[in-house]
Amino acid sequence: MKKIKRFRRKGKLSPRFIGPHRILKRMGPVTYQLELPPELDRIHDVFHISMLRHYRSDPAHIISIEEIEVGPDLTLEKESVQILDHDVKVLRKKSIQLVKVIWCNHSSEEAM
């Protein structure tokens, strides 16, 4: 288990997809330097092109600035608009109530 970096789950770096990251610069013909988040600061930030995936653009990834109202202290207030569904998840010794809610500034596909 020496020299194996672990992310959130067990396993090596190579078979895991850990999220989209911005490419800072091209280091060589087949290597790229990525902008990694602070929790991955112990990982070397230069990767071979075979380790990367292509980004497929999706119009849902674009957020218009007018819809989001951010406070002066950079906080976002969320208000529930409608309750879509509710359910009870029964575990061994307790039950948990689950509620699916539509929040303001979100579409029905993003209901949690």
C-alpha cells in the first residue's frame, strides 16, 4: 500500500474519475498541468493525456448571473417553492423522513 494516494474512496488514482478540472498549461506533447482543489494538494498536478477525459459541453452547465442573488457576505439564501414528494426510509432501528423539494432559482430537474 506504499505510495498509493487515496481519494474519498479506496483505490488508486488511475481508475478513478475525480471531477473536471481546469487545464493550466501544456507541459509537453502529451502532458498537461491541471488546477487541482486544495484537498488534492499532495497530488502531483501534471497528468498524461491518457488520464484525462474530454469535456462535453452541456447548456445546463451555464448559469446566468441575473438569476442568482448573492449577499454582501457572499451567502446565498434558498427558499423552498414546492414539495414534490415525500417518503419514509426505514432502517433497522429508526425511520428517516425524506422530502423532495423544488427550491427557488432551480428547475424541477434539480429538485432535491
